[in-house]
Amino acid sequence: MATLLAVNSAASLWGPYKDIWQTVGNALWRRQPEAVHLLDMILKKHKPDFISLFRNPPKNVQQHEKVQKASTEGVAIQGQQGTRLLPEQLIKEAFILSDLFDIGELAAVELLLAGEHQQPHFPGLTRGLVAVLLYWDGKRCIANSLKALIQSRRGKTWTLELSPELVSMTTRFTDELMEQGLTYKVLTLVSQIDVNNEFEKLQRERGLGSEKHRKEVSDLIKECRQSLAESLFAWACQSPLGKDDTLLLIGHLERVSVEANGSLDAVNLALLMALLYCFDISFIEQSTEERDDMIHQLPLLTERQYIATVHSRLQDSQPWKLPGLQATVRLAWALALRGISQLPDVTALAEFTEADEAMAELAVADNVFLFLTEAVVVSENFYQEEFYIRRIHNLITDFLALMPMKVKQLRNRADEDARMIHMSMQMGNEPPISLRRDLEHLMLLIGELYKKNPFNLELALEYWCPSEPLQTSTILGSYLGVAHQRPPQRQVVLSKFVRQMGDLLPPTIYIPYLKMLQGLANGPQCAHYCFSLLKVNGSSHVENIQGAGGSPVSWEHFFHSLMLYHEHLRKDLPSADSVQYRHLPSRGITQKEQDGLIAFLQLTSTIITWSENARLALCEHPQWTPVVVILGLLQCSIPPVLKAELLKTLAAFGKSPEIAASLWQSLEYTQVELNEIESRCEEYPLTRAFCHLISTLVESSFPSNLGAGLRPPGFDPYLQFLRDSVFLRFRTRAYRRAAEKWEVAEVVLEVFYKLLRDYEPQLEDFVDQFVELQGEEIIAYKPPGFSLMYHLLNESPMLELALSLLEEGVKQLDTYAPFPGKKHLEKAVQHCLALLNLTLQKENLFMDLLRESQLALIVSPLEQLLQGINPRTKKADNVVNIARYLYHGNTNPELAFESAKILCCISCNSNIQIKLVGDFTHDQSISQRLMAGFVECLDSEDMEEFVRLEEGSELEKKLAGIRHETRIHILNLLITSLERNPPNLALYLLGFELKKPVSTTNLQDPGVLGCPRTCLHAILNILEKGTEGRTGPVAVRESPQLAELCYQVIYQLCACSDTSGPTMRYLRTSQDFLFSQLQHLPFSNKEYEISMLNQMSWLMKTASIELRVTSLNRQRSHTQRLLHLLLDDMPVKPYSDGEGGLEDENRSVSGFLHFDTATKVRRKILSILDSIDFSQEIPEPLQLDFFDRAQIEQVIANCEHKNLRGQTVCNVKLLHRVLVAEVNALQGMAAIGQRPLLMEEISTILQYVVGRNKLLQCLHAKRHALESWRQLVEIILTACPQDLIQAEDRQLIIRDILQDVHDKILDDEAAQELMPVVAGAVFTLTAHLSQAVRTEQKQPLVLGPGEAHYAFMLDSSFTSPPPAENPVVGFASIGDSSLHIILKKLLDFILKTGGGFQRVRTHLYGSLLYYLQIAQRPDEPDTLEADKNKMW
């Protein structure tokens, strides 16, 4: 029994599940081939966990007693000897936890011990709170693993393109789970687990901590339910459920209710979709062979009684809790029956298949289309899953294609109702109440479904039957990739539906029809078809009863109405005294007509947003002139809502630069006014639409002399309005909709961001430009970017509001609660941070130009303004507020990225560093959170969950990139800070003492002696991953730039006198860092050669420091262990214990040199040298047709600047701007014709410059690596105790290095830039060789014949063995021939260097002198004479 009652320190309810999820992820998503076998083992081992899904180990009397006594008797821990006493407090907590989750007492103890161990990862939480997270995290891992395994099954809807054996394994495994009643378990768990109930239980036992902890726990519980429900959904997609399981699912859905906003929650949505996929028979339209296979696998047709049972269950008149849900399922079932009736041999099912009409009628009567719109499509998870969208698309298109009579009936009913309404209005009665609006709801559903298109599926293309063949090769019809010659029947029916519904349209469904078209026009090709439809409808040859104006759904009709409306309003332009009644509804247009106009404007916007052809065609049409009419209407007194729509339509037109340019001018003349009506209504659609318009126009084309001739030219009046009336007032206004406040802020800040992003300070901005206006000289306005810079470099209301918005933003995010407009607030904050970033990047140039000019403006650097006092808190906490966004790096990576960038930018200033450290550490709780934020961002990789591969959407990739960049910025911040004097930010973030001298710090593992997890731990963690395996550190391969900076931070810590002691001690004792890293050298990563070389450089430099320090401190075992690793030429046995063992003390390198030369390996120090490629590819010289080569070289030289590493490289962006400006300055027709060619040549020049920059960086990296290598070699030879390497080995090592280094530099391809470093190394090596040989000669030669022979054995690869009768010849153990070779190479090297390399030659002549000293035997001058003939 004792063994059974041992405690698993990784917590059996968490650790193993985490491993399962990791392995499943590696095998299925990361496609690691070696993970497949591991997955097989893990699934066999943990099958019971999947079968008993979420079941916990039960409570147990024995365990209870054992834990009760654990404070005196202790408990055994698996894999550790002896027992461990548990504190009383922990035992108390264990019993609470055991009751809370109803788990065994030992399992509770395990969770608490694991929580204690994981605590440093969760700063601010107690072990109990961490244990709660671990418990639910374990459950989440099991649920996610189950979902992933089911997604990888063989099936009818998708494939993950995994190997057949892997798919067979997961299919087999999940089949076994299904046989054990998986559906029932999942549905039971989904019903039982409820976030609110769980929270109440936790609340009672004080199991909930900070807001962040609450959010994390609730997210984990929600994810558990979500993944379980999605497991069933994935199952139904791949292989529909059997009869009993389908009935269980229907039973669950009968009891479901909707959320507060009327939509289904994510879990019930997944379960509904699972049921719809069980009834999915869309494959009937596929080719016959595939179809027959699938029919045999479809329970619907293969299981006896399936159809009968399900049919009677659905026909049952018992209403569900949600009648709409019942209607949806009935509609799907009716369509399934209709589909089956088309199969060849289904006469047996006739009684059911003939009931399809009745079933559909029941569904329509319960408002199925309204329910789908309000509860399904609107649900927030609907658009996150491609197969949800496809299924509802199929449901609607099946209804339209398979039940045409039903659709006709809906249309007739709508016509009838329209007539009744018309009659009752004519007679002055109220319209009847009982009218059905099914067709209207169907149209609105179609409009809503296709309004968003997140996966670029463009499913709405099925509704358009191309009259002319499209040029693009799109796949029409099914998504199996069959490009049909003739559009399939279904498509013909659908397009007929769209066209016919528009004929003789009754007024009641006019607006729904327009909304449907708006949905169907969403996408580049759809928009084109819809544009054509509206064009054809209006042409006069359409015989139409509704008068000569053509169909009411046509461009002709719409623009005609707009013009009439405009003329009508122009006649009624109000007189001066009626202005105050502006907010009364204007005459001449009813509410209904206004809604119709708005719907058509929205349709127009959608079409022209997607299709540029439509945009230009409409704009250039001589009769319609939409832009002119819209601008005219904007000057009239019309309701703000309509004005806003008109402005949005203008913004859509403004996407084309050619239209945008004329729009600016027209805007000038019309002078759109935004008045105070909005603030009285407390709604601001106009303001938002105006900002959106300006934002679009600014991006498309930006005129410099805007408004010339009417007023001082420039953009300033607009900027002033946006800044003073919109931005500065947005906070103090009243809002009926709370979210709108943040929408206004977002859209106005977006304009500021675009203006500042495109602004480059230039000299002429700082000189007043005069222009003539109506005969007098006036000063022109400055560019908008100038004005923004000026406001952001002063304590202006604008800067103050921006900073206060950042403070409010972080406060709101810290609550972790949803609130109206949260997404818009996040975007507004992102624009604010980006504005500060842009200002920091441009301020130096701006202030330099300002100093040189005569302008009387005063500005202060932004980093100083950020140090100012915050008027609300009376503290200087602006930078702290910016840094607090890092704490939200997981939920808002973009904000953390911008924040890290700002901090990195301002950290270059020493005075600011000292102040920042004070601000960051002033308040204990904030200091802890800031540290946690930085660490969390560096750790972020662990947070990246793997998503389904098809959904490795652009967004996912983008976010991963942003997280990576954030980590890079934080590391750069550490590197720049470490170069400043203490106290600095890096010391605080890396966990050093700030109040005492830095060198007294005692670094510990996180959690030891209350030490928090710091950035140093995070960095070591990044580098440590993968060092146990063969392949070496993962980061070196997967994120090379990150790894390079991590190694650099560690080198800087070891090289700086203050931090060196504590860091080296910690790395040596707690981490065994250097040994575990060096054994993987040399790294190989051809793609990222520059990063790889730099990684090795920093690591070798750190190793040199370590060897020097351990030698000085006489820590022989450490020095020796590293020397063995670097110098041995025998395969190293991995050391059993961490320290390399004491028995190694007396063993020198030669202890390893057995006579068996076959098993020799290359010395690590030499293989590192091998990995540095001395040759360098040089980019092809420029071949130019238009530009002058000498001038281009001059321009390139002018654009050069020093980058962060101090290398001189060319600024490509600046060069691009200079060249484009040059091309734009060309005048005349010839220049315009040649523009494309010129632009092409510019791109050739830029590619050349990029190549040249890369060449410089690559040479720099090689030189850096070679320097570090040389440093390591020199330290080994000069600083390490001589007796650690035996004399003869020392000579052999020097010989090998000298020969290799010469071979590499004497190669014809070798780059000359590397010569100086090599010459320095040769000088040191020759000096040491000379010294070693001479010391050996001073010792008397007492070699036995065997040993002498051994000395030559080593040399045998170079010369034939010496005659046996005279074994002792030559000088040294190294052998003469090797000395000959070294001399020859040294002379070659001297000959190769021309006169240009003065220092190189000095080194080489010095080497030669040292070499010649070898031959000089001071004690026996005559031997030299005797030996001369042999030597030379």
C-alpha cells in the first residue's frame, strides 16, 4: 500500500495531461515525425483518462488519514528517497481543495505542491490559487487533446494532410472512445460544468484571487466546455453520429436557451452545428464513386429505424424551450429528406420523404429564418469557424434549390400582404397585425450571412450566374476544385432567385432585398456581378410595368431619386431664421424613403469598396455624377444619419487616388459643416463618418496646396477641427451609446497616426512660406505632420489627453471585464502609443532642423515630457502607465509591442534610466506587476497554442510576429540599459540589487528565498530549451535573432565588472549554463548565417571570461571540464554527475588519447573554426539604363548611417524616398511613359543595396566570430593553468590550430577583411608553439622507445615513419615535418599579404621571428650546426 500512497510531484491531475497535450500538438500540428511513436505510447497509457473523461480520483479514508498525519510522519514522494513533512497549513488547504473539487486527498496535496513549484510563474498568487488554475488547466489539456484527435480523423469534410498511419491511429483510438459512450459523457459534462456554479463554490472557499486570476479561471472553464462541444462537432463533420447519439443530441438541444443578447452561446452553437452536420447530405451531388462510398458510411441511410425514429421525434408537437432552434433542426431534416428522395432506391422510405413539405412548413411557421439571423449568424463565434459558415450556406442554398415551390409560396404571400397593407393605408386603417414576414426574414438572413467573409471563401458566388465567362480562373459551384464548363443547375436556380425577387418588388420587401444584395455583393467578384445586375436592371429595354424609370433596384433609379431629392431640398434651402429648427425632420422625404436611401447607399459602398472598376465607372458616368450629387446633398439640411451614410459612401469612392484628388478640391468648395445637432442627440454618426472619410482620403492622395485661392493653402483647418472639436472634446461629451465614445476616439486618432506616419521633417517646413491671396501676402499653413509634432513635443492639451487616455486604457484592461467599446478602446490606445513612437523616431531630425531655422518655436524632447507630473495622480507615472501594457501581452500583443518599442527608445538616455528605476520600483505592487509583464512577454512563446493548420490564418501569423518583435525590443532595452551606469532598468529587470552595491547580489532560482521570476530566468529558459537533446537549443534554429540577443545579454552581464561575479556564480552553480551550451557548438543554420555567427561569438566570449575567472580563482575542476570539452579529440563520455567528478582532476587531456586513432573526433575548437566560412559572395555590380552610376553611388554614400551594432549600412527607406522623389520631379510626356521602367530600375538599385548591406553585416559577423574564437584560443593558451594540458598535447593542439587557420586564410576565396584577425591569432599561436618546444627541449630526453614511436605515430599522416634504428630524432613531440609545413604556410601567408596590410605584416614577421627561435638551442650551440643540414 505504501507505494500506492506516494505523491506525484508533477500532480497526476495536471502534469501528465500537460504532456499529452504537448505530444498531441507535436504530432498533429507541428508535424514532428518522432512524436508519432510517442503519441501512440501516451494514448495507450492514458486511454482510461479519455474514457472516464474528467473523472477525478475519489476521496479515500486511508488517504485522508495519511494526509492527516503528514505533518508528523510525512509523505513519500515518487522518485525521491525518504519522506517529506507537510506543514499544517498545506494539509488544511489540501482538505479544502479535496472538498471543493471532490478529488482524492493525495491528488489535492499533489496539486498544492505543484502549485508551490509553479508559483514563480504566477506572481501575486498563493499556492492554493495556482492549484485551482492547474486543476482546470489539466482538464483543458484533456479536452483540447480530445478535440485535436477527433479533428485528425478520416472523414468526409476535411483532411489535415497527415501521414496515413497517424490518421489510422487516431481514428482507431477515437472509435474506441465513441464505443464507450463519448457523446453521452460530453453532453453530460457540458450540462454539468457551469462557470457561475464553479465560481460560487470557489468564492465560498476563497479560491479566487485578483481580477486576472478570475479571468484566467473562467477562461479555462469556458475553454473546457467549448472544446468538448467542438469535439462532437468535429466528429459529426467527419463521420455523422449514430441513431442513439443523434437522439441524445436532440434531447440536449430541446432544453437549450439563448444568451442575454438573444444569440446562442459558443457551446450550444457547436452542438447545433454538430446536429446539422449529422443531417448533412450535400455530398449527393458529387461524382458517383465517392458518393457510393459515403452513402455506405452514413448512419442516416445504413442504420435501421434511424429515419423513422428521428422523424417521429422531430414531428412530435412538444415545443422546445427555443421554438426557433426546433424550427432550424426541422428545416435541416426536411432538406435531408428531400435530398434522400433523389437517391435511386428509396421507395421504402416514401412515407417519410413525402413529409418533407409539411416539416418545412412547420419550420417556416416557427420563424426559422429570423432565428438563424438573430441567434446563429450573430453569435460571436459563428465567423471563427469556416465549417459553420459553409453549413448555414448549404442550408439556405438547399432550401432555395430543393424547395422552389416553397420559395414561390413565400413570395406570393409577401405580395398578398403588400396589397393588404396598401389597401389599409389608402382607407386610413392600421395595417393588419397578423402578417407573416418570412420572405423578408430570409432576405435579411442572406444579407447578414455573407456580410463578413473572414476566410475569403466568397461563398456568395454561387448566387451569381456569369452571363459572360470570367477571365479569372475561379472555382464556381462546389468546393472540390472542379471548374465547371456550364454553371451547375444549383447555381442557375440561385441566380434566378436573386433576379426574380427583384422583379415587381413590393415596397414592403424593398429594403430587405437591398440588404440581401449588399451581403451577396461582398467580395471582389461578387461586387462585379452585382454592379452589372444593377446596370442591366436600369436599361430602358427592360420591358417594365413600373414606368420608364426601369426597375427600382438599379443605378438609374437610385441616382435619379438622389438628384430629385437634392433639387427638392435646394428649393427649400432654409432661411436664416429657421436655422434653429435644424433638428426637425426635413420636408419632402418620409422615414421609409430615408431608410431606402440609406440601404441603397450601403449597397453602393459595399460594391465600390470591393470593385475598383465599379468605382470608376460610376464616378465617370455623365448623367449620374454621384460624387457631385452627394456633396450637394451634404450642404442641405438632412438628418445626421443620412449625412453620415453619404460621407461613408464618399469614403468608399475615395479609395481610388484619382477620385480622391478631386474629392479634396470638391470638399474645399462645399465646406461640409458638422454642427452641434449631434451633441444634442448624444449620437455622433456624422463626426465618425467625417473622420473616416478624411482617413481614407489621406491614405489615397494628399494634396499639398489644398484650398489654394480660397484661403491660406494647407490641411490645417481640417486638422484643427479634428484636434480641437473632435479629439479634445471626445471625453467631455455625452453619449447615448457608451461604446461610441471609444469609436470616436479610435477613428480620429487613426487620422493623426496616418498623418504623422507619412510625415518626414524637411528644411522647407521650418521656413515660413508666403502665398498671395486676393492681392495680399499671407503665410501658408505648415504640413499637418509638422503641426502634430509640435503639439506632441510640448505640454499641449493634445499630449495630455493622449497620456490620460493611455492611463484610462490600462485601468480598464486591468479590470479584465468586458465593457461596451472595448475593441475600439484598444485600437485607440494602440494609435496613441504608435503616435508617441513616431514622435520619438522623428524628434531628433525635427529638433535639429528647428535649431538651424529662424522659427520662434520652443519644443522639448518627448522623453522629457513623459517624465512630467500626471495631473490626475500628482505623480510622474506616465512611463509606468505605458509599461503596464506589457502585463497584457497575452491578450493584447499589439499594445505590448508598441509599449516595448517606446521603452526601448527612451532607455538610451542615462538620466532618464535612473529616474525610471525609481518610478518602476517606487510602489511594491506595481513593481511586481511590471516585472511580471516583462517576463510574460519574454515567455510568450509558451503561450502560443497550436491552431488548426487550415486556420493558421494571417492573423495568427501576424500576432506571432508581433510577439516575437516585442521580445526583440525588450532584449534591446536590456542591452542598451546595461551599457548605462547603475542603477539602470536592466539591473532591476534582471533581478540585481538596486539599493546595495550590484556586486553583492545573490541570484537565485525563481521561488528560492522569495526571489521572483526575472527576465534573466526567462532568457535562460529560452536558451535552455532543447539543450538536453541532440539537436541543441531550439531558439538557435527557430528564432535565431532572439537567441543572438539573449546570448549578448548574458555576455554583457558576464563582462561588466559589477554584474560579472553574481552572474557567473549563478550560471555555474544553478544552471551549468556554459557547459550545456558549448557542447552543442558549432551551431549550423545556413539560412541565418549572420545570427548564427553572432550567437557563437557571444557564447565564446562568455566562455573565455569563464575560463579566465575560474583559472584566477583556482577552480580547477571547472576550468578542466571546459577545456576537455573544447580540446579533446576523443568522443567525450557524457558526465554522469553535474560537476564533472573529482576523479577527473588528475586526468589530463592525453588521458583520452588512446592509440586507437580510428575513433578520433575533431576537436571542438577546430570544428568551430570550420563553421566560419572565410569566403564571401559579392553582389553583382549595378547595370543601369537610366540613372547615372557615379551619381547613384554618391546618393548611396549619402544615405549611409550607423546601425545599432555600429556597422555602416545604407538606409534603404531613405534611399527609396530620394529616388522616387527624383522620378516624380521629371516633367513631360516622355517621363510619364518611362515611369514604369524607372520604377523597375529603382527596385533593382534597392535590391543591390540590400545585398550590399547584407554583405557588410555578414563580414562584420564573421570578423566578430573570428575575434571571439581567437580570444578563446588565446585565453586557453595564456590564462589557463599550464599543467592542465600536458606539454606534448599542447604542441599538438597548437599545431592543429595553426595548420587549419593557415589553410582557411590561404584559400583563394578567403575575404581580405579577415586577415588582420587571423594574423593576430597566428602570432599568438607561434609564440606559444616556440615556447612549448623550447621548454620541452630544456627537459632531458628520457623517452622509452614506445613513447618515442608514439610521438611519430601522431605525425604519421604527414611523413613516412622514421627509420626504426634511430627513433629519437627531431626536436619536439610535434615532429619535424609538421614544423616544416607550418613554416611553409607562414611564408605563403607573408607573400600573400601585399603592402597595404601594415599591421598584418607586423604580426606575421613577429610570428616568423618566434618560429626561428625554435631552432635556437641556447644550451647546445653546436647541435644546431650539426642538425642544420637536417632541418633546412
